Amino acid sequence: MPSPVEDLQVRQRLEALEEGLSPFASRSSRSLGRDRSETPSPLRTEYQRDRDRIIHTNAFRRLKHKTQVFLAPSGDHFVTRLTHTLEVAQIGRTIARALNLNEDLVEAMSYGHDLGHTPFGHLGEETLDQIYVEGFTHSAQSLRIVERLAGEGEGLNLTREVRQGIISHSKPQGDFLDVKLDESLTLEAQILRLADSVAYLNHDIADAIRAGMLKVEDLPEQANRVLGTTHSQRIDSLVTGIVQESWPASGLSDEDVDGKPLIGMDAQAREAMMELRDYMFQNIYLPLGNTKQSEVGRDVVKLLYCYFVENAEEIPPPYFSPGADPARASVDYVSGMTDHYAIRQAEKLQPGITQGVFHSVPLE
């Protein structure tokens, strides 16, 4: 007769494998824990358990129809928020494995980092931030989803390390590597910040080329020379630059490490990356924010927010329940919508509001 799962010591064996990681790595057996205590899984570590909870949420599934950069794209090969999330996880795990850090933790926080993104990407985020009195950021909304909205309003009860990575992943425009980090930030959370940037910068370049908005030769000459001229070359160069600069974090370095090391990027790759990032802001991101599609996208988000504030009883649970703040519920509901769903809902409320600019979206 087979032994009970508990007797197989699967989780304990996985936790023992983590003991071979860098001394600076986060170990699931030493997690700061969950807000509500739970019986450990017999088959999975705590971070593996968090990863699985995130990918089985509706919020994660909806990422497949949320904008990355190009609004409600009609082409099959444009990046969505879901494919972006998968690329972040892959890049993050590559870095974590090379540096002898915790891949499972990086993967879990990667899957959760963009759950709170609005329809129409950062444009939707900026719109809600302007009209909602308490302000809005997608990182805070991602945290709110895993803490309060997912799991039928009970939250996912994730570990503190995963939640820290989710709330800490956003970066300002400019050289965000110069920003002083919270000393409590795990090395895995620092990996997520960089993996997120490496992923979006490179797939946004690919999408802009696909859309005919730029050619490889238009990119800064120095960046092309340092990082390469293809998608794979750029990612490989940037990931290599991160691993080289962050090698003391592996615990395998011959150098004496004074205190906790940081995850960084070597100077040459960093300069090239920031040059590319500035180029994309000036030539792609900011111009895209001034298109007719962008104007209509803002109008859609405003219309939906204002309508549901006034008609909160139409908001389904867990976003709204009697006695809840209508504005907060409207933000939660509207920010969770996919591009296509938001467009269809807006057309029902105000026919013609999208003015035919989103040709790929069936309105019936």
C-alpha cells in the first residue's frame, strides 16, 4: 500500500535543497509567513504555493486581454500583459538561478506583479490616478487584489516576501538604478525590478518595429553596439550584465561582501539600457499617449468610473457590497476590466464613444 503523502517528505526535501542556495537567498522555510496561519503543504514550499495560487486567479487570466503598450491590438503577435508577465518570470528565473537565489520566489512575485494593471495599460492607470481622490497605482492595486479581492473577496493569504516583491516592483522614469532601495527588500524582489524592465523594454521595441513605428537602425547607435541589434542579443547582454555586476549575491564570489549585496547591472550595459529607455519614452511611449486611440481609451475609463460610482449596486461582488465605498468599488471593478470588456461596457452606456478606433473588438 502506498505511503501517505505526508510520509514522503516532499516539501522537506525541497526545503533542504534551498539550503544549498546563496547565504543571501530567501528560504521558504524561513519565510516571514502569512497573515493567517495555514498547515504547510506536503508537496510544495511556501513560495511554490503562492505561485500556484496566483496563476489560478481570474485576475491572472484577464491579463491575456490587457494592453501592454498598443491598445487592444488586432495583430496576433503583439505583447499583452500576460505574455509580458511570462517573459518577466522567465528572465527573473534565469537571473535567480545564475546567482544561486530563490527561483520560486522570483517566479511567484513575477506572476503577481501586474495583476492590478488597468485596461489600456499605463494610460488607464494615469486616468484613474487623476480622477480617483485617493490616487491609483497598478502596483498597489496588484497588492490589493492578492490581499483582499481575489479568492472571492478573501484574498490569497500570500507570504510577506511575495507581497513585498509585488508592491516594490514599479520604477520611476530615468535611471531607476540610482534610487536607494529599502534595505528590507529581498534580492529576489530586486531581481524582479530589473527583469521587469529588461522584458518590457525589449518586447516594446519589438512591438514598435512590428507596428512600423521604428527600425532597428533608428535606435541609439551606442545601445545597438553594446547590446546587439536583435531581441535575443539585447536580452542576453542585459541579463549577463546583471549577473556579472551582482555576482557577490551568489555567495560564490571570492570578494569579501560587506553587508547585504545588491542586484545591479554593469556600467556599460546600464548606460546602454537607460539610453534605450529614454529613447522609447520620447519616441514611442509619450507619442502613443497623444493618439486618438489614447484619447478614446481615457474617455472609456472616465465614463465607466463615473457611471459605476453613481450606480454601485451594479458592481458585482467582491468589488461591491452594501455599505462599501462606491468610489473604491468602482476603481476595483474598472481597473480589473480587460480592454475589450471595457470597450463593450462603454459602448452599451454611450453608443459610439469608441468612434470605431478599436476595430478588433466585437461590440456584440
